[in-house]
Amino acid sequence: MPNTLRVWMSRGKLQPLFGASGEEVFHIPTVKAVAEAGRAKNIPKDPAANARGTHKRRHAA
């Protein structure tokens, strides 16, 4: 996403190869490497588990 690339550039994680501001060209393997380095280290087996949590729903009586 363009906003993600701008953030990575502002943090010094990624540099464009060439191009004017807003039209930068990036080295795809470098972009993939930066993306992999930023991924969560602990990925749950059930991705929805974080959304559900361990609580039970309360029903209005």
C-alpha cells in the first residue's frame, strides 16, 4: 500500500531506486524483506482467537 511504503521510507527502512516524489520505484525483493521483518513473531493457530478472547458473552436478562 502506498501509505505503508511512505511510512517505511520515513523510518529509513526502505529507499526508492529512482523517481520523483510520489512516483518512486522500489526493488520488490527489498520490499518483501522489509515486510517479512515487520511481521508478528507469534501468529496464533486460530487467527480469530484474538478477536474472541477468553471471555463469555453477557446476555441482557
